[in-house]
Amino acid sequence: MAEYEKKVREVLKKNGCSFVRRGKGDHDIWHSPLTSGNFPVDSKIKSRHIANTIMKQSGIKHHF
């Protein structure tokens, strides 16, 4: 099973998203300048569907 967490974080950083704080459990809260909102990012992303959902929440047009 593929690990997407590193790839997701790289794409987020390239598109100007920034880490805000640690969330509950194993989630981090990130901020997107594209949507001007915050969104959660799991520290263990094993599904491309979850990775694509994070991209959608951040406003980045990138698909895995």
C-alpha cells in the first residue's frame, strides 16, 4: 500500500500552504492561501482518495 503523506505535504508546501498547529490525535492543521481556510492533514495517509480529498480542501488542482 502506498504512503501519500510525504507527497501530499510536498505539494501543499509548493502551493504556499503552511503548517498552523498540531490537531487532535495524529492530525495537523494547515492553512491554504487559495481558500483562506484551515484544513486537517492526517499523518498517515495510505489512501489516494484521502490524499485527493486533502487536495480538494486546500483548493489545489492536483490528483494522485
